[in-house]
Amino acid sequence: MDSVTLDGLGTAPLLFAGIALAILVGWGAFRLFLNSFRYIAATPVQRDRLRLAWRISARWKRLAPNIGLARIDQNTKGVRDWQGNTKATVTVVPKIKTYPEPWGVRVLVSTIPKVGLEEWEKAAGWLADAWQVETVEVSRLKPSVLEVRAVVGNPLDEHRPYSWPATDSWVLPIGHNPWGREIGISLRQLSGIKVAGMPAYGKTTLMLGWVAALAGRPEVQFAFFDGKTSDPRYGDWGEVGSRAMFVVGDNPEAANQKLTELVRLIKDRPAALVEERGTHRFWKTGPTTENPLVLVVMDECHNYSDTLGLTGKDKQLIDHNKRMMQTISKEGRSVGVLGIFGTQKQTSDAIPTAVRDNLEAGVCFAVATIDAGEAALGAAIRKDPDNDPTALVDKEASVGVCVVTGLPGLGVRYDRVRVGDLDEDQVAQYIASTAALRRDVIPAPAPVVTDVSAAADETVAGQTVPLQKKTNSRRRKAS
């Protein structure tokens, strides 16, 4: 009886060990089969990414200590065993998981003490060389987890067609980022957009694409300010002017008149919204044909706000333009008037800071100085060399590439985007074909006070008169 019990107790651990070994072997065989199937079924590019991911994982424990991304466990230094011999110190290597992507390999890293975001950013160049990739970019995904992107080649060299939005989507598409994701600007509750960049890098083309994305919707109207030409009929925006409520050239006085009308629209819109929908909050219901979204595009807006060298009435006119541009940027969001301000350099001499700093979304093509980049994207761009817009000056490679900020999910961080390919002639023709949807929603000015008395000596009945008559200041001669 006892011997049988002892035999049973002796064979049980062996049985459990056999079962565990069989499970491990089976799991390993299944993983091998799964990886083999994935590799065979993959495209040549996907196979390259899979091999790169496997190579990164296989060599990681040897690579990490050599580039400063591992640490010696201080608790194991000088520890002796029971015989008095010093034990070997333990090197702690961060755990990683690799995922092949179309652009390269995504690596998720579990951080360890003293090896965090800063250390990984410093080692990015060494990692790129060791992994034989173009660039390595590091970001914090969540506490104690980093996302490392090993980018093969330059995905922004890939050209894609412009991605037109769905008819029920209030998004202005831009293009794709280095990770292949489509990037766009949500219009809901947006205060405005600033677009900067040197000439011929894509500013106007992108803004024309935005207009085309919304031109087929009757609940959207447009106002164009073309600061690049004195006669708007012969500029980029004159070709699509039939879809807009108006088109203005670079004349600050003409712009002043139209800006005044837009400000009047902003001031009168709350009452119209309440009458139509019972609330003054525009985006609670969204744009309608009666109260449409008004997109105000000011291309080369510095021509309407630059006071350099001006004095007297000319300076007063420009100062008035600045105040009205400020009203559009600060008060337009809540009533459905959205400003897009484009200029080569978004510094304070080109656009008032009260306007620029109130615009949430920033788009910056190539600029010559980091000061210009900071004006368009914010001060944090100085600490992000990977997204520095001054690195986009190579026209062969960077026309149509921009840096964006202020987008949903991006916040104060930055992303590079390749603008979708657009044929300007076809875009202009399409926008012009939607001219039947144009409707002027500028409210009529308030009525003026008139004198209807036929006995008035100074005026003819119906002519505008001042509210208070001037007194005669001449003295009578002494008799």
C-alpha cells in the first residue's frame, strides 16, 4: 500500500513536466507555423519588414549595453555567494516588442530606471546605424512605455492622390504623415488656421484643395482675399471667384470694406441663429443653407495688415484692418465664420500676434529661419529637430511637404505631412462648376437716419443728414 502511494507520488511530477513540455513544444511549433505562413503570404516589402523586426529582436540584448540603453543592477554589485565568491553583476536590458509596418518597424519599449525618453532620443542615431534604417524617432506612448519608429527610407517621398472628405464630414484633408496615416483638420469649434511658407512650396495649392473639398456643399460660403495681385480677376483666386461671395485684391481699402461686412455678419449672426434653431451656438446644430459656414481665405494676408512705412490715414486704415481680422479670429468660431490666414512669414510684422496666436491649427511649409517656423508653429518647434520646417527648403524633395500642429490628437506636438497631389487646373474648374451654390449671406447695413422734411434748407428730402446740425460760429457785425 505504501509502496504504491510512493510510486504514484513519484510519477506525478514527471507526468506534469511532460504535459508542460508538450504544451511548450506545441506552442513553439504553432508560433513557427504562424510566422512561416505570414512570411510566405507577405509581399516582398512586407517580408523585408518582417526580417528587420526579427533581426532587431534577436540582436537587442547584445546591442543595448553597447549604446547605453542598459543598466547594471546596483543591487547585484559586490554580492557574494555562500562560498564567499563575488557573483557576476546583472545587466538589466529594457524589454521590447517589434511590429512590422509599411514604413519600417514599430518598437514598443518598457523603460527601466535611468533609461527613459531622453536616453533613447540621444541614442537614436546609433540605433539607426545598427538597425540599418533611415531614421529612428522616439516618443512617449504612455507612462513607462516608449514608441520607437525605425523608418526605412523616406515615406514622405511617396505621392498619393488628394483624399477628398466624405460629404457629411467637416474635415479639411491635408495628406499623409510618415506613418501612412491620413491627416486632416477638423472644423468643428476651430478658431482658425494659419498657413506659412516660402513661395512655390504649396500654400495656395493646399488652400485651393480645402475650398474644393467644401465647394459642393450649399451650407458653405466663401470670401477670398488675394493679397498676391492688384486685380483679383487675374490671380489664383479669381479663377474660382464665381463660387465666392466676393474676391478682393491686395488693395487694403477694398479689403477694409469687405472686412467690415464680415464683422457685421459676425455681430448679426447670433440673432439669426437663435431665430433659426433656438440657440446661438453654431456648432450645436452645424452649418445650414440658411446660416452656412463662412470660410474666409486671406492669401498673403500681410498686405492687409503691414503698417511698415505708413503714416496718417493710411496707417489708420491698416490698424482698422488689424482690428477686424482680430474679430474674425476671436469671435468667428462661435458663429460659423472661420479664417484661414496665409502668408510667407507669420511673424508679427506680417500678421498681428493677436490674430496669429488665436489660431489653433498651424501649417508650415519650408521657411528660411527657425524664427519663422516658431511664429507659425509655436516655441516648442525649436526642441523638435525632426520636424524643423527649415529642413524642407530642398525643392526637389520638399515641395508639398509641411509641418502641422494643433490638430485633434496632436496637441502641441508636431507631424510632417505630404500634401495629396492636386491638379490646380482641374480643382479650379471643379470649384467654378459649383458657382450655382453661391449665396451672399452678408446682412444689409443698418438704415441711416434721413431728414424727410421738405422744409429743410440745407438738404433735399431723403438725403442723409447728421443727427445734430452744426451751429453757425460766425459773429454778427456790430450795427
